[in-house]
Amino acid sequence: MIILTKENILSYIKEHVPSLQLKEPVKVSMIGEGDLGEDVEGDGYCNYVFRVSDADGYSYIVKQSTEHLKRRGRALTPTRNRFEYEIMELRAKIVPQYVPALYLGDPENNVFIMEDVSNLKLIRFQMNKNHLFPELAKQGAQYLAATHFYTSEFYLPTEEYRKLLAHFMNAELRVVMEDGIFLHIFGSDHYDAACGPEFEEYCKSIRFDPNLEFQRYKLRHLFMSKSETLIHGDFHTSNIFADDTHLKVIDMEYTFGAPFSYDLGFIIANIISQACSAAFRPFDTETHRKNYVAYLISLIEMLYTYYIQFFFEYWEKDAKLEYKITNGYKESLALDILRECFGFAACVNFSRVCGDMDTADFDCIKDNELRTKAKFASATIDKMLFEKWDSYNDIKEVIEDIIAVIC
């Protein structure tokens, strides 16, 4: 197996993809060298990612999987690279507008080459700069609804669906989520020391509260046992490139069978943190702050609303007849997705907010007192969602509860 470096990557491309005619001079950079930056906040944890650009402006991403999480040292099988390439191929058939173009899959060397979509921007860092994405809720929800519905048993023949789940079992990366999100503070059991002992005690009071622990374990069991579709698995704001009109999704190696609601909860967790950060970070005017917080809260509502809208459009068009003619099935499913996605949002957000990992949503706040207040608000929303997730009946109820904490 070849290990790619900046020195040998051009010869690798010439040998494996001769159709990519790179015009000199060619620039090769390794994404994520040095500090974790705006172009690799997610992918750089467990992969080597290179950008190769030529004189004509063509640019490609070359991704090679490593055998460990680079910042935590946990061993991982690099063959996950093959699964990521395969699921990108599958999703490109469903929603080609949201998936980078693919040029090579090389399972022998755990490498694939895809389109460089850095003409768009990672939305996490643009949100830290208070940028609005007018199409994000609609496009993100469509990506999820389409890839979920068309890899579910509502659409696929049962045998094909079972084979797909078995193929993408992805046992090793499942454990990262099953344990990191639901059992521990993701990445370690250390709390954010910069927020002081009061914050640590507050996080512990949530983490070890018997009822909230019960809710977390219920959600973990749901996550582990309810294989409704092939999820993205790591659908956060650093795995989405976008501008005002376009969107591309990357980093699909965490794909496996799980509930429809999980990816939706994952992205909502990230937007909750953004909203809490925006409530405390500097703005040019207070009106600007209020408007941006309102935009982020509306984004949470619209992600769910558009998801349900698109999902049932596909349902009416392509679901199996026995499901379509069953009275009440759609309504029951929509309610399950609503409740579960906010339960999962609490799990995902809590595991990020309380720990000592880099969290760019909050780290953009330079005043530590304000940063701590933002994290307290985010953890408070998590606590509320742990307590109430399985009692919600309408998205408006959830939004009202979130507004009550932030505003």
C-alpha cells in the first residue's frame, strides 16, 4: 500500500487517473496542516486530505484514510475509505446536485479522488461570521430526505434493503458514535476547563442525573436498533459546503443503518450551538444580533419542516403501496421523526458542548465570560430536550422552548 505525500501524489494521479490532465505549474497542499482551519474542521480528524490544483484552475481533492483518529489516537480500519466512495456513488445517483463528482476509487490504497468544492464555503465558519444561507434549510433537508427515503425499505425491495444494510454495517465507526455521543463526552471525559468549575458541575449534573441518563440510554438503544435507512452519520456544519444558491455534502464515511431522525438531529444540534454562540458573541448592533439569532432558530424549524415535506413527496411518488394506503402511517412517522430528532440533538450537542474538543462555534468568542455563558445556554437547551423530547407534538412547541432559553 502506498502512503501518499505531497511529493508522490502527482505521480500517483498520473498513474491511476491519466484522464486528469494537470497543467503545470501544479500546486499540492495538505489540508489541515498546522492548526485545524476553516477547510477541514471535520475531515482532518481521521484522514489525510490533499488539494491538487493546476494552472487552468482545475482542482481536486485526494483523500486517503488513516488507521487512527489523528487527534485522539483511536485505531480505525482504513477500509472505511471504500465505503465512503461507494456511498458517495450511490447518493450521487439520488441527489447529484449535492454530492461532489468522483474521479477514482482505489480500495487497495484506501484512496479516492473527488471534485474540489472549495469554491463554496464550509457553513460553520461562515455562520461564525454571521452569514445567511437562504437555501440551506431547503437544500439540506432535501439532501437528507432523498438519501434517507431512497435507501429505506419504504422504497427498496426488502431483500435489496437488507443487503444494503449488511454491506454498510460499518461496525467500527458505529462504535465511535454509539459510545462517543451517548456514553461519554465525545473524544474524552474531560470537561472544558476554560469555562471553570461551575460549568463542569452543571454538565455533571445533567450527565449523571438519573432521569436524563435514562433518556440518553433510551436514545442510544433507539440509535443502535432502529435501522430505517443509511444515514450520513456525521451531518454537521463542517461537512456542508454552500453559498447562497448551492450546497455540497462531504465526509460520508460514517454511513450505516440508523433512524431517519438521527442526521436531522445532528445538524440541528450544530445550529443550536450556533444560535447560543450568536446570542453572546459581538455584533455591530443589537438589532443585527437579534435578527441573526432569529434566523438560526427559524433554520431549526425549517430543516424539520422541509425534511417532512420532501420525504412525503417521495413517499407519495415512490413508496410501496401497502404503506401509502395505510391510514395514519405518515402522521405517525412524522411525529416519531420530530421527537427523536430533538432527542438526538440533545445527545449530539451535549457531547460537544461540555467536552474539551475544539468547538469553533464557541471558540470564535474571544471573551471567555461570554463564551462560557453561550455554552451554559447550549447545555441548558440540551437538558430541556432530554426532559421533553418524547412529549413534543409539534415543531412550534420545540421552537418556543428554545426561544425561551436563548431570547
